[in-house]
Amino acid sequence: MNRTIGIVIFDDAEELDWVGPFEVLTNACKDGDRVVVVAESEGPVRGAKGLRVLPDHTFDDCPPLDVVLVPGGIGTRKEMHNEVLRSFLLAQAERAEWTTSVCTGAFVLSAAGLLKGKRATTHWLTFDELRTHDPDLELDPDARWVVDGNVVTAAGVSAGIDMALWLVGQLYDPDHARLIQKYIQYDPAPPYQD
Amino acid sequence: MNRTIGIVIFDDAEELDWVGPFEVLTNACKDGDRVVVVAESEGPVRGAKGLRVLPDHTFDDCPPLDVVLVPGGIGTRKEMHNEVLRSFLLAQAERAEWTTSVCTGAFVLSAAGLLKGKRATTHWLTFDELRTHDPDLELDPDARWVVDGNVVTAAGVSAGIDMALWLVGQLYDPDHARLIQKYIQYDPAPPYQD
């Protein structure tokens, strides 16, 4: 009910990491809920694969968020040291119903202290790297997404779609999530099986 | 080798329809190949769910395309009557190695005459609607994507990811497609099964 779901982007964020959940969540929104794309500053944000996107809000004019989503991408390695981003996330997460990441977005949540004492996941190629930053983090290499309290971390890139569908089931109900899955025709059939 | 893959966007194009393939294809590109986002005019294009994107090229300065991809979205119902877009697509498709659509992007290909005498698919909700525009079109309601000659049409929204992976197997080889699938961790696990 009148929730604001904020997708926090930055330069070199991986495009599908957040556009997958964006698609799921914008389709799912009802009862006055909405999705906004947020970045530190005005002007185009350039993704890891070169897509240029205009955010809806900057950190300064961003409304309180009920759901926070941080995507991954090579830009996370810089952003994990961005004190402005970390403070923004901490402040938003404090009141948010859910705080989430996709892929190496977990690096940013970790750096902000939001994964302390939690189980989590990240892109399969980056488990060891994340452990060097946060040796105490309990990582689950087999999960598509991990829920610990109100923090949800998804595995690499496309796992954000599954995590977002799960979240729709929590924000509304599983039947609504099934409807959205059907609408985006998410009945995957990857070619070239091993 | 030095291919240009063009993703043609327009107002009210559905975001995941084209960002899914964008992610797959940008990750797959090698040998000087690249992906560009193309729109009729300069300035932000606003997607069906409100995402504002800056194109890399306009129709006027777009290089010759080797692969053309047209996404769906509610905007297709207007764009199918856009003579400038149809002429652009016809000219590009004439030389392209592959011409493709995702979801109701098939409405635009059909309106441009590019599906004449072909088998195709579209979003599952829009089969009857597409038949009213193109009664002779042979639609396959069960396929995730349909290949007819060098025209490939994908089913709704997320089906573009599968189609793009298939295309990577054709442009390069199936092993490369499997590598990209693994990189984007496309091992889908939708929650809330029936």
C-alpha cells in the first residue's frame, strides 16, 4: 500500500541485474505501490555494458523506500568504497521492509554493514572475492536467492528475476507472483543444454 | 566479425523484452562485434514501465546492422503504423544476417511486411490480435521462439533471453552460448510453482 520500491543504480551496474527485477516489480505493483530508479546524481548513468539510463531520483530527493534493491556489476568494486552510497543505503535500509541485492550487489550491502552476521549469496564467480572482504559472511553457493531476516540476496544476473518474483509473493501473495510470471511469460527454456 | 547488432527501441517498448537480449548479446560479443541501441530520434526514450534510456544512434546516423532486434510492449500498436520506423526496418533487414523480434515486436515486423509467408510467434495474450492484422500469418503458440529463414520471433518478454542465447549459438557456436548462459547464471528457478 503506497510502497516505494527503489532500484539503486550506479556507473557499471550490470543491466539485467536490475532491469529483470524492475520488469517483475513494475508489473506487480498495485495498491499505489511504485518502482523508482535512484542514483547518486542527476544525469545519465552508464551501465556495465554501456546502457545509458536516466534515474527518477537522486539520493537527495529520493523518498523513503520500502524496498531497496542494489544490483551487481563491476561498478560494485568502486561503489563499495563510496561513503555517500553506503550512508544512503544504511539510512534507507533502517526503515525498509526489505533490503535486497542481485549478483555482486552483495559486495555493496556487505561494505555498508548490512550483511553482518547474515547468510547471503552473490555471483558464483565471486564467492572467494567476497570472502576476502567479509570473512565471517556465511555464503550459500547453491541457492538462487537467500533470505535472512528482511535481507534478500540473489545469485548472479538473471537470478534477480526469480528473487523479484519471490518478493512479489511476499509483498502481495503467491498467486499474484504466478500471474506476473505468466504475464512476462517466464517459462524459461535455455537452448543448448549440456 | 565486426558485426553491429541493433536493438531498436521506441516509447512504450517493454523494458525486459530488449534488456534481456541486450545483456546476453553484449556479453557474447567478440571479434569486434558490438551492440547498439537505436531510436528514431535523439533524447530519452520512455519504456512501457517508465524507464528512460538514451539511444546510441538515431535512424539517421545508424550504421548498417547485421542483426536487428525489435522488442514488444504496448508501444508496438502505435509503432506498427510508423512509416519512418517501417522503412528503417525494411532497409536494415534487407542486408541483415538476422532480423528478430521479442513479444509483440512481431506486430511491427508484420506491419513492415517482414513476416509475409512466415511462421512466427508473439506474446501468448496477443495471438488473436496479431491475426486480425495479418490473417495469413502462421503462428506457433507452443514455441519459445520460432526460426523461419533468417527471421526469428520470440514469445513474450522473458523469452527474448532464450532467443538471444540461441542466436549466440548461431553467430558464434553453442559452446559460447553455454558460456554466456553460465556467466549470467541463467539457471532459472521460478518460485511458487503451480
